[in-house]
Amino acid sequence: MKLLLQRVSRASVTVEGKQSAVIQQGLLAFAGFEKNDTPQMVYKMADKLLAYRVFADSSGKMNLSVRDIAGGVLIVSQFTLAASTNKGLRPSFSASAEPIVARDLYNSFILRTKSQYQSVQTGIFGADMQVDLLNDGPVTFLLEL
């Protein structure tokens, strides 16, 4: 599993011209799933997402989690995160989880995150989404399990 985590001042998802999710200060998490991912990995990543310290404390150091600042979390599925880009000029998706498996893992990821934290919004799995964000920093991390 790969999670591209961005610290944002705001973020939203629009599907078919309608805004389906919006957060203010918090984390935008793009989630990509691979063939060997398991529910246990998903749970571990959800826990890590909520505990990852990317917000500044009073000393200006990245010491606070999204929970600590009572920020929002926006989770968006992103199939392309599982791409292999090592060879050639076209990405390979051979390591990506099958859509049905990825959907189940995505839903498990959302359920686990929502069970631990209230301020969670989501994109729509498999939809053509427009994601609008204002990256704060910029601060972006790629978390992998």
C-alpha cells in the first residue's frame, strides 16, 4: 500500500460537477493498493495516517498529528500510485491490486480511519474526480508498507 500524504490548508473532491467532499486544514491522503496488500497493512496505514506528525508545534517543529490540531482528513483512491515507472516511458500497472480487491481495501481503510477519528471525508472509488487542494508548505510524504 502506498499513501501520498499532503498537508493542506484546504482540499475538496468534485465528481460530475458536484462537490462530494471538502476539508479545511488537515491531510489529503491519496491511497494506492497493490496485489500483496492485506487488511492488516491497511489498518496499520490508517493508524499511521492519524498519528503521523506533520504539523508545527509552538517551536515550529513537525511534532503534531492531524488529531492534535483537530484537522480534517480527506482520503482519495488513486490507482496510479501503484504504477511501476522504472522502465520506459509508460507506467506499468502489473503490481496494482485488481479493482474489486482495491475497492475492498479502500473501504476497509476508510472504515478503520473513521473508527479512530471523526473528521474524515472521502472521494468516490473508481470515479473521475477533480481534486482541488492548497498544499501547505509544501509538505508531501510518500508512506509505504
